[in-house]
Amino acid sequence: MTPDRSSIEAVVQTYFDGLYEGDADKLAAAFHPSADLRWVDKGELKILTVPD
């Protein structure tokens, strides 16, 4: 297994563990600190940052 693949699998596992355990810290660790979730609600752009 290549080092890149191992790293990707480790991040994905951390993400799934965080979801399963309801652990916000594990979920946050799976994302870049500047990542955010964006969506439009009733015509207004909403943004949810990792810390939030």
C-alpha cells in the first residue's frame, strides 16, 4: 500500500469513527481547518465552518 493511500484511509476512518461515535473532535480532525459547508436556504447562502 502506498503512503498516500494509507494516509487517505486513515482520514476516512477517522471521519467514520467520528460519525459513529458522535465525536465532534474526530470529525474536525478529518477536515482542513478552513473547510466549510455551504448551502442555500430560502435564497440565503448559509455557511457552517469546522469550528462551528
